[in-house]
Amino acid sequence: MKCHTLPMAPSRPNSLLYPDIAQAGSLQSALQGEFDRSGYPLVALAERAPGWRFIGARVEQDQRHTSILLGSRERVFGVEFWALGVMMARGGTEDLQALAGALHSWHTGSRLRALSSEWPFVRFGKLAEAHERGEATEFKWRMLQASPQLLKLRPLIDAAITEPHLSQLFPYTSMITLRFSRCTGYPYTRDLPWARPIDEGRYQVIGPDRKELGVADGPGSAALIADALPSDCGPAVAGTAYSLRDQLRDDTPGRP
């Protein structure tokens, strides 16, 4: 799933499609009113993007957050459900009360299947369930291996998945490159070597400082990457580059 997938909308609520939102003045105010009427202990926050001030809102609580945006051509509240840097589910409904109910379920710890069962407008995928089970890294490797769009990377992927130091990291692709992260959520860490295809079956391995580490076939490139990993590079953990950075800072000996 991509990051910015909410429907585009004008900067002000359409009073014909959203008379309730227009009367409240903003989606944030209308959503907070629905929370209060339903007795949900949630706080609706303004959308950070200045242009979406009146037609967007968000809820942040513990390690979960949700983003909501009004649709422009039809009445729909588009919503994304996030946890630990991963968009776990998304959906759209024209019912503000149903939206508030789904947000309450998510922010009180509902799991994906229960959320979708209670609120059928919510959809999720297999990778999201793998994240929920704590199996995102293994599942993502299998996804990359099976992808017909990654044929140029396939020899490297097949080699990397058999290399224990690499297969424990979260893999992702960007502009036909294979990259590795210490965490499973976005933003990913950017301090590890990566590789890109340069001709048939050969790859250029690049360090985090953007210097070339060598050119080799799939198994040779996987070995180059593994040899260049930092000594403290363990299995990928749930969370984002920011949360991992904060955790490492807190674990520093002598830090108050």
C-alpha cells in the first residue's frame, strides 16, 4: 500500500454533499461532535496539510493513527488506518456515525478481521495481516519473490533470502533497486547498503554513503551487501526509523 492514497478534495466542504460538515465548519469539528455524542474518548485533530484544514482530520492515540479526508465528487469519508508506520487498512463511507464507530474500534485495539467484520466498508490486505501477526519481514520477502514486476531483481532476491543476515531485514524496492530496513514501518531506515541491476544478472552494490562497493551476480551481490552490514544489524523490528532511533537513544548506557 502506498502512503498518500486519500481522495482529493477541495479546500472547503461542499455544502450540497456535506451539509453537516459545512454547518460544523470543518471535518475536525463535525467528527469531534460525533465522538462526543457517541461517548467515544477520542480527539479529532486538524489535518496537518494547510490546504486540507477544513476537509481533513486525523486521530492519534498510542501507536495507531487514522487520516480522514472528504471526497470531492461524491459524499464519502475516505479513511486510512495506520499502526507503527504501516497503513493497515482503508475504506470509505458516506455515514459520519459509521466513520466515528470504525475509528473508535481501531483506536481501542480492534484487530483487522474484527474491524472489517464490524465495519464492512473497511478493507485490508494479506501484508497487513502479516504485520499484525509479527511476520511482515518473511511475508514481504515471499511477495518480492513472486512479483512478476521484479524479474530483473529476482536473482538478487533469491540469493538474499538465503543469506541469514539479509533475510532478517525488511526488504523493499524503490526505482528498481533492492533495499533493506532495520524496521518494518515507514519511514524505513536508510543506513544499509542496497543494490541495483546494471545488466543481465549483474548488480551494482551501493553503500549508505552512495559509494560503490562492487559489482557482481546475484549471490555475489548478496554477499557484498551482507559483508557491509553494521555489526549491530539485527532482525527488523516493528516501528519506524524514528521510533527505532528513539529506542536506540534510550538504550544508550549512561543516558538518564
